[in-house]
Amino acid sequence: MHEQDHDEQHDYDFDLLVIGTGPAGQRAAVQAAKLHRRVGIVERTDDLGGVCINTGTIPSKTLREAAVYLSGYRERGFYGDSYAVKDAITMADLLSRCKYVIQHEADVIRHQMRRNGIEVLNGTAHFTGAHAVQVEYARNRGGRAVTAAHIVIATGTTPNRPAEVAFDDKRILDSDGILQLDRIPRSLAVVGAGVIGCEYASTFATLGVRVTLIDARPRLLPFVDSEIVETLEYHLRNQRVILRLGETVQRIEMAEDCSVRMHTASGKQIPSECVLYCAGREGATSLLDLPAVELAADSRGRVTVNEFYQTAVPYIYAVGDLTGFPSLASTSMEQGRLAACHAFGAPLSSTPDHFPYGIFTIPEISMVGKTEEELTAAGVPYEVGKALYKEIARGLIIGDTTGMLKLIFHMHTRELLGVHIIGEGAAELIHVGQAVLANRGTIDYFINTVFNYPTLAEAYKVAAFDGVNRLAV
């Protein structure tokens, strides 16, 4: 037994204490438990899973799926734009599915903690000194002082709520409160066209809501390949979404007719029944008392970390959304795992350059690797190959005739450099390309591989042939 291991087992209450039970915190705790360490995890609320399970990723994606199904979106290519599974869709219809999934996922997490011998502490944690944390129980039920050899901060983020915006959680809401709507509004203005804004805008537009999407930037999702973004913009406009890009909202006021009116810097007035304000999120670090351990967060509550997710205090790690971009549940899980491995000297390897991105707009988007813009800026010679879903039998079968899969590969070595997909199943399909990228495969892999027929995965072969044919011209 190493001397460090001996100290961890006898000098502290826990070898690892995790603050936060979202995806990053869960994975850090479970990884440490698998390494036979004594692990505690703190959750401020009565519900495990953090924002991801309770107000963010899981409910928003479940809401999306319910909207897609009930609206008949997937069948409109066959039966016309007026087709719907249910004519008068209500928030109750959408939320009943959300509640079921949330409860199930929370139960899975609780069972996972119990199965791995992880002690769950329900309370609000704050640092009191080196290796020391005070957990205050809710409802004035006292607290508990605990110590840990290593600490992982995984408290996630909260919506940005500027003081000048009069949130009332009925007509002016943030992304955590959108699920509290008692009915589907006739019109909705979404302020902020990031991932969350685009996802909710497309979901409500699919339900027939008149949506206006507003953002100060000149284009949607600047980290996504521009051709994919252009395709998304086309689909949003086709769903009657009004895009107000390059526009800054100066003030939001309540009108006498109980609507909300937004005034932009350019002089426009945009009325709507409700406003969803989702212009950024802030790290949930204000309650931690970081100065007690000589740490500090930036102006947006984010904590700076190194490649191992260590903060400026080596025994304290920070993982998940509070460390900044990309703020995805999948990458947060990996960060938690890597932090726990590093804390206890376990072997670790990862491929952050090949992390996939899934954006659950309607249609959904997924990508891995480089974009055309990145390769052009770097002076890398590349070629592209594309497959349209309407060219794929499976695309026609499922009624998605507008999807696209795009491969980017090196012009000389033919090495795969990026995969970009928009359309049904994009977030699932991307993993085929991710595997080839991780193994530095070439475009020829797809040409020489047999794909099941008819499947959407066959688009990889069609796109590969298209790319190779471009080289021959």
C-alpha cells in the first residue's frame, strides 16, 4: 500500500468528495468507487441528477420527442403538412412524458450510487478550509462537517438572469422554467440562439407556435459547420420561425394586452405572448465559498482548470459545465471520469479532439472533427463528400427527404477529418464516423465496408463515393 493511499484512508472522511450529482459528478464518483475509494457525493436538492436530469438535457429532449411524435412531424412528408397525431396538443401531453423519464432516470442514478457504495449527502456544500467542507442540511436540520483527500466540484450552471430583465416565470422565463408553462403559447420570442435557444425554438415551432429567434451574432451556432447551419436556418424558416440575427434586445416590457414587447437596438419592436430568455448560463459556484480554499471563479462563475481538470489547488478538481465550452452532458461525463482517474493515479486516455456534438434541434445536428472553416483557416487541403437522405432508401422510408451527411477528408492522404450530419438520427449516426476518426481511418473505409440495407448508415458509403468522385474530376 502506498503511503498516499494510507493517508487517504485514515486522515479523511472520504478519499473523494464530489459536489453535484449531474453527469460530471456522477461519473467522477462512480469511477473513484470502481478504484475502491471511499466516495461521498453532495446534492443540494432532494432530486439527484442535477440540471441535466431535472430541468435541462433530459426534460428538453423528452419534450422535443413528444412534440415530434404528437405533431406528426416525421410523417408529414407522406401525409402533408396538416397531418398530426393529436390536434389539440397541450403542455400536459408533453410534460407527462417528461415526468416519467425524469423519475426513472433519477431512480437509476440513486440505485447506481447505492450499488457502488457511494454515500449521498443531501445539503448545500461550502468550503471551510483545506480539504474541509461543511454540508448544511435543508429545512434547518443542521449540518455535517466532512473532510476529503480530493474534491471534485461539479455544481453545473444556472441560467443567466440579468437584473434588467423582469423575469416573472410566467411570461418571461429562463430555460430552467420553460417546463413550468401551463399551456402552449400562441407566440414565443427566444432571446439567445445558442444550443438551448435553437432547440426550444425548433421544438415550439414544430408545435405550430409562432417563434421569433433573436441573437446579437450574425449566424446561428458559430462552432458548427456553416453549410449545416445554413440548412438548419432553411428548416427553421420553413417552420415559420423569424430569425432576427445581428439584433440586440435593449429592453423588454409588459404590454397592456398582457403580451410582452421587446425593443431592439435597431428600433424594432417584437411582440409575443411569452419570452424565453436563454442568453448564456453561469457557473453555480456562488454558494461554495471558494476564497476559503484560495480559489476564485470568473465573472460568469466559471472555474479555470488544466488538462486534468485540476484547479489552481491541486487536490480540487472542477468538471462539467462550470468549466465552460462545450457544456455537453457527454463531455461532462468524460471530464468527471478523467478527473477521478488523475486524482488516484489510474491510467487514463481520452480523445477530446474527437468528442461528438449532438444538438437536438428539429432536425437534429451532430458533428465530430474539423469543420470546413477550421481546415481552411489552417491551410489544410481537403475535399468533401455528401449524401442526401433523399438519395438513401431509408431516408425515403422514414419520410426524411431533407437530411444530409457530409464527410470532410484530406485531399492527398484521404484521412477522414470531420463528419457533419443534419437530419433524423444524426446524433446516433455520428458514432460511426467518430470511430473511424479516432483510428485515423481514411475515406476508403466507408467504400470498402458493407452497410445494412436499407439504413441511414448507408449514407456514409454514398458520401464517400461522392468525395472520391470529386477527386477524379
